[in-house]
Amino acid sequence: MDRVRQMFHHHPAPASDAGDEAFALVKAAAECTYTCSTCADACLEDSDPAALRKCIRLNLDCAEICSVTAKLIARPGPQDQGLLRAQLDACAAACRACAEECESHADTMEHCRICAEACRHCADACDAMKGKLVA
Amino acid sequence: MDRVRQMFHHHPAPASDAGDEAFALVKAAAECTYTCSTCADACLEDSDPAALRKCIRLNLDCAEICSVTAKLIARPGPQDQGLLRAQLDACAAACRACAEECESHADTMEHCRICAEACRHCADACDAMKGKLVA
Amino acid sequence: MDRVRQMFHHHPAPASDAGDEAFALVKAAAECTYTCSTCADACLEDSDPAALRKCIRLNLDCAEICSVTAKLIARPGPQDQGLLRAQLDACAAACRACAEECESHADTMEHCRICAEACRHCADACDAMKGKLVA
Amino acid sequence: MDRVRQMFHHHPAPASDAGDEAFALVKAAAECTYTCSTCADACLEDSDPAALRKCIRLNLDCAEICSVTAKLIARPGPQDQGLLRAQLDACAAACRACAEECESHADTMEHCRICAEACRHCADACDAMKGKLVA
């Protein structure tokens, strides 16, 4: 993802000085999109997918929401701050709900343990980005 | 979208009795996804796209967020209510921000007038769905 | 989705006279996105989701691809014809693979029967749109 | 994205030995999704966005298609090979069309130069992955 960071420096009119937080969030949300996609697939392939329905649903929801967050934050130009704030709230909520569920079976499922880490990391990156939004 | 409605009736374990609100929201959010996509494209093709940058950005953001809302709501099984609430808030915020911008030039741009209608309709459908979520 | 159709008539520079086929495809691909999302969710909630893994995966893949097709076709301005052709091929392939799988258990699962119909309808709409692309 | 790679090793039933190519493609397609999103935004903010309409459209299309490719490939379980092949073809076509357009003004626009690199890299990763699909 280094090319994204480089491109942030060449954007003609970045709306803020939040480039570092923004790039960190694009990276975290992209990673979380794909750890959740892989986790849903691994849970589906488990010997007892019926026991993992809740995890699969949260994985799919979280992947969708993180994917949009990364796209919105990858646009450094001027954006509606209220819209961004609401999206960051939704993303952090999705990541935390998914992390909690994955953590509940992290002892026995390594893919869930790793996915929960990615979710926590993305939720924190959402919070850091929120701190850079203007009133 | 009638097939979506029919399928809701054949889902083996719907989590709630919110089928009508859910279907109305899937329809409204799908429509808004594509009116916003068309509006961004029409603004880009306008003789002066530089004057429409804000509208194009809000169209693109709103299309992304509505698309995810429709996907999440199209899953009638049990879902995390806090996550849904946050997504509905983000979606309503995106729709209202986009509607406001589109309305500001609805007098001269018919595609913006129609797009604003779709955005308002989707925001209202988000609110109706929120009323059906459990605490 | 009527607002999308209306907006097509107000686009300042449509690239072709394929408005009818384009609108039909946006509608079919949007419907298929959400029937597939609902079908995956219904299969996951089935008493034996392990028996439906293949159907769930194809539903998820088909929903993703149809969603992008609808977004691309909802932009009436000039687009790369080779790119569109490849996307329409991918979409028709996804829809037909998903339809075939859903049809294999349509006798016992009504949601799969309906979803297969939506997939076949979207695949045909892709073919009709391909016929309107320029060499 | 290292967590995605780790999770591939813990998937209970990977469908093939294409883990290295798959992970490389998830990484390349994710990067390309976001370089294209940033490039569209930078072009929109350019002093003359009307001159960059084609680039903006290709950026948006390529971002959508790459995003789906990464999601599909992030599922290591058994998948329909014909569907994957068609999606990889569409993705490579989108990346090459976008790269060509970006390269045409890479001399004066550094963000386009970098974006074209990401597009070429992703197209090559699609080709490498195609070589691992079974007949």
C-alpha cells in the first residue's frame, strides 16, 4: 500500500493535515476487509459451520463496511465531515462487534484470533481519524 | 426487486417482523446507489465539472454507503443490532448530505433534482428501519 | 428504480443509444445482487449449512460482481468498451454458475428457485447489453 | 496485509496450492483499489477536471473491479474456476485500460504515474493467478 501513501503527497488539494491518520486507516481498513473475508470463508469451511453463523455474518458485514471506509478515506480532497464521522462510527462499531465475536473462539481457531486483531486495529484507526475531523 | 421481497417470505429464520421496512429499505438504498452513480457521471460530463466537485464527491460517497446498507438489510437472519443502527445512521447522514447538495442546484439540473428525491426517500427508509431495531 | 431511468434521459452526454438495455441491466443486476445476498443468508440459516457451502460461496461472489456491473452500467457517459465487455462476461459467468447451483436444489428450497430466476434474468441482460457495445 | 497471509495458512480447507499467488493478488488488487480511488479524487481536484474525465471514469471502474477481485481471492476455499477466470480477465482488462490512460499524462501528473504502476502490478498479479487455476 506504499503507493497510496506516495499519492497522498501528490494530491493537488488535500483537505486537511490528517494524511498520516488517513493512510493508517486506509491500510487498516483494507487489511480488515480481507481478514474478515478470509475468516468468513474459513468458518464456512469449518466442520461445523452452523456453530459459526454469527461469526460469518459479522465477518461479512465488517468486510463490507471496512471496504467503504477505506474508499472514502482514500479521497484526500474536501469531504463532508458529518458523513465521515458517521461512517467512522459505523466502521468502529462493526469492527468491535466482529472482534468480540472472533475473540470468543480465538482459543481454538487461529484465524479468528488473527482476524480479531485486525478488527481491533481498524477500530482504533477509526478513532484516531475521528480525532482529526473538524467540528 | 420483487424477487427479493418473495425471498424474504421463504427465509428459514428471519430475525424479526421487520420484513416490510427491510424490503422498503433494500429497494430505496438500491435505487439511491444507482441514482447517485448516474448523478456523479452526469455532473462529471457537465460543461463545468469543476463547479460540481462537491456534488460528485457526495454522490460517490452516498452510492458506496447505500450499497452496503442494502446488502446488510438484505440478510433477514439475526444480525448485530448496534452495528445495524450505526450503519443506518451513516446511511441517513450520507443521504441527507447528498440530498442537500443536489437540491442546491435542482433548479437548473434535473438529474440532481431526481437524485435528491431518491436520497430523501432512502434517508426516511433508514429512519423507519431504525424504529424496528431492538434496544 | 424508476428514478434511475428518468435520470438517464437527463444525462448531458450519453455515450450511446443503449439506454433501454442499460437500464434493464442496472435493474436486473441490482435485483440479483440482493437476491444472492438474501439467498446466502437463507442458506447459512438452513438446518444444514455445511451442505450448502458451494451455494453460499457462489451467492456471495455473484452478489459482488453484479453490484459492480450495475454501478458501471449506471454511468451513461463514454466508457472503455473493452473493460465493459470483460465485466459483462464476468457477470454473466457468475450469474450462470450461481443459477446452475441454485437450480440444483430449487425443488426443496424456494429461495434458491427464485434466486436462480434472478441470476438467469441478469445473465440475459448482460448478453443484451453486450450486443450494444461498439467493436 | 500480513494478517491476511497468516490467515491463509490457518484456513481449514484451502482449495489449491496457490496461496502465494493468491496473497500477492489480494495485496496488489487492494493497493490498486485505493490508488485508483485517490487518483480519481486528485484528478477531480485538478484545475481542469474536464480534461481528465476519461481518467476519472477509468479510475472509478478499476477501483470497483479490483475491490471485488481482492474479495473473491481472499476466500481460499473451493471456488468456481470459470467464474474466477472471467473475473481475473475483467480485472486485468480494467487495470490495463486504466494504466494506459494514466500513463498518457504521467509526465505531468505524478499521482497518475504512481497509479499506473499499481495498475500494471495488479494486472500482472491477475495473470499469475490465472496460471494457477485448474482447467
